[in-house]
Amino acid sequence: MAKRPKPGKCVHCLRDHVERNWDHVFPESWYPDTTPPNLYKWQIPSCIPCNSQLGKIEDEFLGLVALCLDPNAPASRSIVQKALRAMNPDAATTPADRKARASLARRVRGHLLEGQAIPPEGIYPTLGEKWGRSAGQGVAVRIPAESFRRLTEKIVRGIFFIEDKKYIEPPYRVEFFALDDLGAQPARELVNRFGETYAREPGVIVRRAVVPEDGISSIFEIEFWGQFKTHASVTNEET
């Protein structure tokens, strides 16, 4: 771990002259077991409140989205196993650990929907049924849309800082999109033609196309564990 960064500006909230620590752009616990051991894991300077808040969102998101991933795919197998162990009381090592795992399992069960209670319009693109069950037999996991947005924005801001040493500040803003294959086609064509790829495989692949005139306006395609994608744009609200 690098030495703690000096007080300065937070990549996330943009507050300046604040105490900071290192925040992993792609959380450490999200790297699969198949990650090469010598792979550098992106880090950016974050104020301590932002780092703590985002860490809680990341932990909850991972525990829920892991239940929607393919448990046999090499990129996601260990992620699924980790999530299942975390809520398995039989995997506990102490009474307190057993209690915490059981509590987590109850919270996760509170996020489940079954059968006809699953709204078709609410299924995230590429995170739908993978086991061939009919609509009446399916089980879905409710994941807050805000979590997808916050984590996508974190990665967008992180890439700009790592690659360009830039902060995304007003009048620029990050906007998140949940797109199916058809909706993502224009973005895909742009990043295929003009974009660059920043990969920390097999966990995450980020593709970015930046408008050269201002060096900030851009389109992002972010792929997680080879299983699903999020998209984002950075635009100037004044123009």
C-alpha cells in the first residue's frame, strides 16, 4: 500500500484541503481469485467520508449482484462463492461471526422477489434469467439503481484522475445509463472507433472515448466480470 496521500482534493466530492486516504477504483474484494497476483490495482485519493460511504455501497452491491452472476464462469466463480460464504453461518469461525453471517442472510432474503412479483421492466440488461426457468419460477434480487449509478460514476472519475490527472468538475457532470444491446450500439460504435481500453481483467474492463476538443466530454462502457455492463457520459451542462 502506498503512503497515505497528503491533504488535498477528493476525486469524488471535490472538496479541497481535506484529509485523504487511498480508494480502490475497482474494490479490492471485487477482484476474482483468477486475477494475476502482480496486477496493479487502481487507487485514487479520496476524502475519508467518501471512501467510507462508497465502501458500504460496494459491500452491499457485491453481496447482491453476485447472486445474479454465472457461478461457473472463471471471471465470476470466486465472486459468487465469496458472497455465498459471507452469509453462510456454517462457515463462521466464532459465535459473533455466525450471528453476523445469519444477519446478512436475512437482509439478502429481504431483497428477493419470486415469480410473478418480478417486474420485467426492472430487470437489468444482461442480468436476467440464466438457468432456463420460466417467469413463474424465477427468483430476482432487488439492487438499488443508485448503487449502479454511484459505482459507475466512481470508476469514471477514477479513470480520469489516473489517466489524465483531471477532476470532473462543474459544468461537467457524469450521467449513468443502463442500456440493452440495442440501446448501447451508438456508444459501442464510438468507443470501437475512437476509444481506449483500460483493463483490470478478469474483473473489469473500461472503454472510454474522449472528445479531443475539451479532453473531458466522453462516453464510457464498463464491463464487470464479463457478465454485465454499465454506460456513462461526461457532458458539459452549459453546452
